[in-house]
Amino acid sequence: MIIRARIVLTMDRAPIENGAVAVSGNRIVDVGKLDDIKTRNAGHVVDLGEQALLPGLINAHCHLDYTCLRGKIPPQKSFTDWIRAINALKSELSQKDYIASINEGFEEAKRFGTTTIANLTAFPELVGQIQPSIRTWWFAELIDVRAPERANEIVDSAIESLGRARFDPVLSAPWGLAPHALFTASKDLFRRCEELAQREHNLLTTHLAESREEMEMFRDGSGALYEFMQSIGRSMNDCGNKTALELFLGTGCGSARSHWIVTHLNELTESDFDLLTQLNSKFHVVHCPRSHKYFGHHPFAFDRLCSLGLNVCLGTDSLASNESLSLFDEMRAFQKNFPRVSPDEILQMVTVNPARALRQENALGKIRGGAFADLIAVPSKSGDLFEEIVAFTGDPWMMVAGRAQ
Ligand SMILES: [Zn+2]
């Protein structure tokens, strides 16, 4: 099959006017000018007309478990109060509710042009009952705050559940692990995940330095989160001295930090920036602009993190702190906060950058021979192409793994 559009945006070379992409099975086999593609490839031509064809979008961080919590928690004054509120709502949900919520989330993400998702789930045992229609990196979210002595058991049981699940062979991706955060997962749990990633090459993700209250808890040994975590029996002997980033780097989480996708990094001290400067191997960072706004965190240090060589991606986080799973909305929210960042660079944060974080730089996030045929198209006149894409609202045309949707 050959797909033709007014313009093809490959993300690794100049946009191609009157461009076309040849697809065979679930892969892209060729991309270029329509005439050249027709000469080199057989197959009927699907003409998308006045559209820009681009790689499908990649959501680098979300929790589809909580799709059903959209609009249920109004913004709170305190991050800790939000944790209390979500815990109360979660206690009312059944496994059936979670499965419905996750399925609904996949459908919504897909409707907005997301073809790949890094999804954290607190219920790895349910993963086998869900058949995503987009490419999914499942991350088992792990918490042992109420039973740190069971850290290894918790990790092993999640691995067993993920290992048992049967995924669509065309869309399946390697699974990963997500120690939830330093305030809910023990150092032993982090270390167990790190050992596994070093041995099996799985990806790891975590929430780090998200809120002021987390900073207060770790650095100062005080504040609302400190008190709450203490009240549920967490050992607080790692508090009152180091920042969350210092503790993370001190967990022994190896030198191969490229397998870590770190979400948030909203609250960093000058000494944290010094530490990031000294890192030889950098991790990837996910910023969630609308969730960030919902919680009222300190401004995200985008320029500084980029200049330190960190690969910044965008994510939606969950609908317990966001309004939709649209990465277009997310790009616009980012653009509002960082008007000097070019739309081209913003689009990279939902294509090439997360593809790199998922170790798929040649297979996802770009239109090139050999990559997966995960494509979307949005109406395009001859204006500023990247600006047009970021401004797009609606349901884009899309193809996942060579199948038009
Ligand atoms: Zn999250």
C-alpha cells in the first residue's frame, strides 16, 4: 500500500511535498516523493489529500487505571490531600471497574492520534485481560510502603503476572517496572528493579521530585507528606537530609541510567542541578504539562534540563489530574508555558524523544524504511506546518501497525 499526502513529515529530514509512504505488513518500507515511491514500490495509492502525514504520537507517561476518575478530584491545596482523595476513590473501585477504565483510556488515547503509550498499571494481574489496540509498554507500578519486607516478593509477583499475559504479537512491546516513587517504594524495591533491568534489559520508570511536599519530606524531614507517610507506618529514616534526586542517585540504581524514564523532576535544588551536570549517563525525563498545572508545581526547568543533555518527553499522567488523554492538548499546554520553544521541538517531545526513551529510535517516532507503520494525518494547508500540527483539534486519520483505523 502507498499512502500519499500533501506533505509528509518524517521527523528526520526535511518535510516532503507531495510525499508518499509505502507500507508492507506492519512496517514502512519506503518514503519519498510520490512519483519516486510509485516507481520503486507496487501497491494501490491511498490519497489523503490536503493533509500532513506524520508519525503516530507517543505518550511517555500515563495511568489508564484512573481514566474513570476524570473530573472526580478538584485541585487540592496540598499534594498530600490529593493522595488521600485518590486513595478514597480507589477503595471504591473493583477489578471490573479498572478493566473498563483501562480499555476506555486506550480508546481515548487512540482517538487523539496516540499510537504508542507507556502505561503504568497498579494491577499487573489484570494486564492479561486487556487487549490494547495501540502499541503498549506496560509498566507494573510497585508500592511496598506498607510491607517493605515483601519488596522482592512484590516485584517477582508483578513480573510473573506480566510474563503470563498474552499480548497481540504485532503490538506487543517489552514490559517494564515502575517503583512508584521514593516515598512509597523502598530502596530494596528500587534495587531489585535495577538488578533486573541490568540483567534483562527492561525499562524502568518512576515518579521523582514531583511536589514541594516531597522535597520538604526528604530534605527537611517535615511537612504534610512527611506526616502522612509517617502515619501509615513508613520508616522515615531517609528524611531530613537529602533531596529526592540525591536519594534516587544513591539507591545504587546503576550507572546505566539510560534505562530509567524519570517522570516529573519539578522540584530541584541548585545542588540537584550540579548532580545532573555530573552524570555521565543521563536518564530520560517526562514532563506532564497539564498535570503540572493542576498541582501548581514550581515552573518546570525545561531549558536547564535540555541543556544538561536530558531527553525530555511529554506525557498526560492520569485523568485524576488531567482532562483528556490528548497529546495535542498536552503540546498546546506546553507551548503556552514555553512560547519560545519551536513547534518542531514540541512535536519531537511526543515522537522522536519518547521513541528514544523506549529504545525504539529506529522503529518509532519517525517515518523511515524499517520503522513500524504507525502513522497519523491531520489537515494541512501551506502555512506553518509544525504550528498547524500542534494547533490541531479533532480526530486524526490513523494507522497502527500497518492497519488503517
Ligand atoms: Zn504518574
